[in-house]
Amino acid sequence: MTDSETETISVAEISDGPGGEGTEEPGTTVDLPVVDILTGRGFVTGKSGSGKSNTASVIIENLLSANFPVLIVDTDGEYYGLKQEFELLHAGADDECDIQVSPEHAERLATLALEQNVPIILDVSGYLDDAASDELVTEVAKHLFAKEKKLKKPFLMLIEECHEYIPEKGGMDEAGKMLIKIGKRGRKHGLGVVGISQRPADVKKDFITQCDWLVWHRLTWRNDTKVVGRILGSEYADAIEDMGNGEGFLVTDWSESIRRVQFHKKQTFDAGATPGLDDFERPDLKSVDGDLVSDLKEISDEKARQESRIADLRQELDKKDARIRQLERELEEAQDLSRMADQFAQAMFQKAEAPYRGGGGRNLNRPTEKQAALGEYNERAEGEAADAATDGDAYDGDGGTGNADDAPPRQPLEAPSGPPWPTHGLLSERDDAAADGATTADAAADPTDDESWLADAEMGDFEPAELHPAPGAESRRDVVDRMTAIVEALGDAHHGMLAHYRERGVSDPLAAHVAAGETGDQHLAYGRNRSLRRAGFIRHAGRGKYEYALPDLVSDEYADLLDEDELRETVAAIEASFVEEEADGE
């Protein structure tokens, strides 16, 4: 190999025409020093069709012919024609490439280029995601720069459409910053860079003004000719509009003049030429060593295995996340049941020592507004009992009235062994559905219809306390206390759902659950809905709907013996335990 310090490549001839300060005669061969091209900073520009890509290809062909490897960042897929004469590795995203590559291949690509002298076309035209291609360019440039710090081997990196990476306006991404770094510091390590663009006005001016060599082909857009005027002078800005194809102004640091030259025509297949009407025939292209490709494929295979493993792990993680969510729901339901059981036990213990049962009485921890509503109810109930005693009428135990002297003495109601459920709450889901005339399809609307509820929560079977359905003060207070204890044993979500049913009359569990300020979790919604249904506060209305049933529940407790005002007051006293805002007004 000839010493690159003195070797040159012939790329053009002196052209005749306006502009240019050269002293050489037209037709004189123009040679470029290889070392300055390989390690310097270059810029080639010109409008589409002016010959800029041809000029870049001519320079690359001469370097490859002299056995100097290069790396081309090809943004339009137009350099693969070099494979007609040279053995290059065509790497990119398309199937036509020798190998499909990603950022994981960057270090290996840099190693092939610098240590094994393999010319590379890094074809980024096939990447649909700009971020993916930018990352690939960034990583390749980083590894070239890092390796050159040690190797210090003359090597050229060519960037097509460089304005996309180092724009004049707007911020630069990591790829642009890395290319600027190579432009500023690469020369001392032996790494050169040349940018190609059809719009010099869009390229960062700091890059252009620091270049060691530049080629200006035909430009006609006013903003671009202004750039020529600022850098070369006004006479060149005027002359550049009339340049012929392949003709340009050559400016180099090693020459004291600006030469007007006509570049040679490239020898390899022009893959970037505009398609014409003639039949297109792609020439035979050289293939690279199979060992090189297989080496890169190992990286691709490893990446594929990693991606497959990641996909498997993600699937397992999704399953575990789903299981965690299910366990969280089950835990929340279990906590609801545990809290209800504790509150039931407390309510029954307090109720057993209530004043009307001969005990000293206990604080039931009701909010003030609930106590007020219950107080109003109790006051009226006691008044009715006093009136009944004055009139000589008392409950006879058979649903009628008789003489007070004949009435048996009232016996205090005993606390039941289990939770003080109303009779209606003992119906099973299917019995309840059958009683409401629900169809199988309606029952299927509840996804937890077959699951057990509080009876399976370590509380066993129970029977409700016997009620004497008469409007006596103690009996009415007992019913209110018992049902209120049931309501209070429920959680805030149940209260909100019950209030929603009270307001709407008929609704569905999911809507009630959301109205209570809870999530749209169907499992939780139907689980909590089932609690209200088992207690008898709501009943199935068909087609997945449920209706508010507390008034009917209270009426049934008294065998329909309460008049309208008594029923309303009794229901209001119970509703005070979950309808906070209306408790004072009830």
C-alpha cells in the first residue's frame, strides 16, 4: 500500500467559466491528498441533480481502489451500487442488505471497519423509526471515535443528508452532537468526516466554516446562494446558479485558490439516479465474506433470544400482576367480612345491655345526626306505647288487641346466637332470584352469584330473633337498633351503594359501586352488592338490576301493621345510619 501521507487521488479536471481563481489551464487534472480527505472535515453541497452524490461516489471509489476503507451513512439507499466493483458490507434494515443491524451491532461494525479494513455502507433508509436509525448512527460514531483514540488510523466517515443530524436551527440529538465532536476532535485521532447536503442554509454554519475542504455545486435557492456569498464572495454566489451538472467550486486548505472544476463521472452503478422510461437492469453486485455476515448474525440471533426471553418474562410478569390484583381484591373482601364480624359482635354486646333490656346502656358510637334521628323516632314510639296503655289496649300476641289486664307481660327479646339478620336476609341467591321471578340469564348477571358470603366467614348458621310485629315502643326500637347495627357493620362503600339505590330506586351494582366513590372493579362491586342483597336492603329486579327494598323489609317485619307515617319514621331512623346529609331532615 502506498504511503497515505503523500498519496493522492484524481477526482476532477479544471473547468472553464466564470468564477475560480486557479491559475491552471482548463482540463488540468485535479488531485486530492488522501490523508487530508481521510482525516479532515469536508462538505459537499448542491441542489438535487447537480452532481453532489456523484462527487461523493467518485471520491469513495478512488479511496476504495487504493484500499482505504470508509463508512458511509446512506440515508436514501443509493450507495449500494458501489458493490458492483467493490466488496462492501451493506448493513441496514432492508432484506436487500447483507445483514440487518441494530445498535447492538455498533461496536462490531466499528471493529470490522477499523481493525479488519471492511468498507461499510450503513443504510438507514429502511428504518421506519427515526429514533432507531439515529441511535444506530450515534452508537457507530461513538465506537469509531473511541477506537480511533488508540488506533489513530486514517479513516473517513461520510454522512449523507447531514442537515438532518446537524441542523442550523433547532436542537441536535445525540447523533448530531457526536458528529460535531468528530468534526472538532476527530482529526487528531485520524477520524475524518464529510457531510453531504443539498441545502447548505439548513446545515449548522459552525460545521461548514471549520471544514478543510468544500465542494459547491449548482445552487439556486436564494438562502443557499447567500451562504455562498458569505463564505466565498458575491461573484461566486452569482456564478454558482449557472453551474453545469458535475461542475463545482473546489475550496481546500492546501490550495490558495478557489478552483472551478468538473468532477469525473462515477464508474459504478448509479443507484440514486432518477428512474427513466428505459428498462432498468440491476448489475451483479459483489458479496462480502460469509464469515463476516455470520459473525454479525450471531449478534442478531443473541438479540432475538434476548427479546424472546424478555417477552416471556413480560408475560409471566403480567400473569403475576393479575394474580396480585386478584389477591388484593380477595384481601379487601376478607377485610370487609372481618370488620363486619367485629362490628356485629360489638353491636350485639351493646344491644344486650341497652337500657330497655335492663342494662346500664352503652354508647353505640353513632354520629350526632344519627342519634337525633333515632331520638325523634324513639320519642314518638314511646308516646304511642303510653297512649296504648292509657286506652287499655295492648298487644295480645296474636296480632290483635285486648284488655291490658289480660295481656301477658312483655318479655325482653333475647340476643340471637348469630348476627341479627332480618328474615329476608336468610334467602339464598337462587331462592331470592326465584322469588323475584328472575331468569337464569338475570342471575348470571352477578359474576359472584355462586360464592358464599358472611355465612362462610367463620360465623356459622344462625336464626333471627323473633319479632312481635306490633307498633309498641320497645319492639320498634329493637327493630331499628338491630337493622342499624347491620348497616353500621357494613363498610363505607356499602353505605354509599345503599344510598345510591335509595336515591335511584333501581340501578346496577357497578353503577352503585362507582357512585359510592369506588373503582369500576366488577368483582368488588358485585361482592359488596351481594352483602346488601343478603341483608335484604335491596332485591333483584331482573336483567342485572337491583332495587331499593328497605321500606318493604321494615313493613314486612311488622306484618304490614304500621301506618304510612310510622313506616316512614321507622325507615328514616334506619336510613340515618347511612344517609348522612339527610339525617337531620328525616
